[in-house]
Amino acid sequence: MTDPKESLEAQDRAMAQASAWIARLGGEVTAEDGVAFDAWLGADAGNRAAYRRAVGLMAAFEARAGEVLAQLDAFAPPAPVRRSAAPARRRATAWRWAAPAGGLALAAGLAVAVLPSMLAGPTTVASYATGKGEHRRNLQLADGSVVDLDAGTRLTVSIGRHERRVTLAEGQAIFDVAHDASRPFVVAAGDRLVRDIGTEFDVEREPGRLAVTVARGRVSVEPTAAGGRAIELGAGQRLAIDDAGVGQLTSVDPAETFSWRAGRLVYRGAPLSAVVADLNRQFVEQTTIADPDLARTPITGVIVLDNPRAVMSRLALMLPIKAVPSDKGLVLQRK
């Protein structure tokens, strides 16, 4: 039987570590910090729960910062400093109160440690990348949001006082966003901005195309250029934008779009060029298409991502094509 005292001590330890991570991620962060943070989150389920609680406490404190700091000041010993020095005295007082783990004292300590860096402006938390053939990487961001990266994906995360921004350079990712009405969550992908309105959604960016699929809640997709019209998507909707900037809004089953997390790709009338672009992220061995007409051939079906040669063999059963080995991988030709 678990000792209740030991369980409480473990929770206090996890909360103390969570507060340290929040402070650490609020300043200049290196790639090594990101790796260490991922490792800490994955080391124990209690760490993830403690981090979510710590972030929630910090948000609750921020909403009542003036009131709580005023109460802390009442317990601070008189100090021979001018009133303009109050912020420094408040920080010291808050840290003294944060010594016992848990409760409002910890929230005060967390917020005072993190807020100064947030007030200074956006802070790049980290840049992440997955290689070709690296099937899925799970991240938990500093604000509690969760991101799943597909293979061949690069993104950068910035957390600020007024906005949380992800820049998706290429690839595909699913975002499960932690609610924070005071800090919108925005994904910048090429010349479009995807604004979260409390949701879970998938963004895929490849040269010449962008697709956004919503599983829960709503998002708004708008051009970065001034004067562009925003398009709002709800659960079960997908917006695909081609290289000419033309968007097509359709109703879909989000589970099909999200199926890459389970090692499957589902297509309904997708051009062969889009399928090959997806497969070239999933495998180190690259595939090209022999001619433009073949690239436009539509495909409907499910592709299991086991190995490139097996995938191409099954693809040849769907279309009149053959895969020919080349010095760079495979070339798809008509039979």
C-alpha cells in the first residue's frame, strides 16, 4: 500500500520541479533545455500533472496579482527603500512565501519568477524538428498545450504575455491547445495565420499547399496580408489552399486526417503528387513522379506506413503505375 506521506512528498517534489521549469522556460532557452524538459515530462505521469497544475496556479495568480501582492506586502518587514523599489521587494517576499510547497504561496512564487520575462515581450521557447521517417514526436509546451509532430516537420514556438505563436516552416502537426483567453494561440504557416478559438486541429504545410483540419472547437484562417478575408472552421471541417491561394472548404472525418499518428494515411480523391509528398516525409527513401499528368491522378484509399517498397507495391494496385528504382530512390511511371 502506498504511504500517504510519501505520496504527498512526491507531489510536493513534482510541484517544486514544475515551478523550476516554468522559471527556466521563461528566460533564454536552448535546444538542450527543450530536450531536458521533454525528458522530465516523460519520466513520470506525476510530472505532467504537476506542470499542468503549476501553469493553472500561475494563470490564477496573474488574474489576481494586485490583490495577492498587496497581501504579501502586509507581511513583509519594513525596508528602507523608496516606493519605486516595491517590485524588487515583492519578488523577494514572494519567494520567501514560496518555500512551503503548494497553495497560493507557490502560485505567487511561480508568477513572480515568470512574469518579468513575459512582460519584456515574446520569448522563443524552442525550435523542434523531426527527420524524414521519424514517425511522430509528442511535445508539451510551456503553456500546457500539446503538439504532435509528424515526420519531416520543423516549427518554432514563442510564448509571450499577449500571444502564443507557433511558426510551422514545413510538415504537419496536431495542436491540442490549452485554453487561455488572454493569450491567443496562433500558427503561422506561409502566408496564412491559423488562430485558435479553443480547439484541437491539424495543420499541414508543404510547398504550394496548406491544409487545416479541425477536430474540436473552432479556428480562424486568415492571410498575413492586410485586408484578406478570414475563414472560420468548426469541428469536422477542412480548409485546403492551393499554390494559387484558392481555398476549398469541405466536411471531413477528422479521424482520417489525424490517422497519421497511428501510422496510416487516408485519402479521398487526392492527387498522386500530394500522396507522394506525404510519403517523402514518412520515409528516408524519396519518390518522384515521371510526368505532370500522372502527378494529377486522383487516389482514394488507405496507406499503411510500414516500408516504402511495400507501400509502392500496394499503391500500384490502386493505380496503373509502377515503381522503378533510381539512384535517389524510386520513380513512379505509368504501366
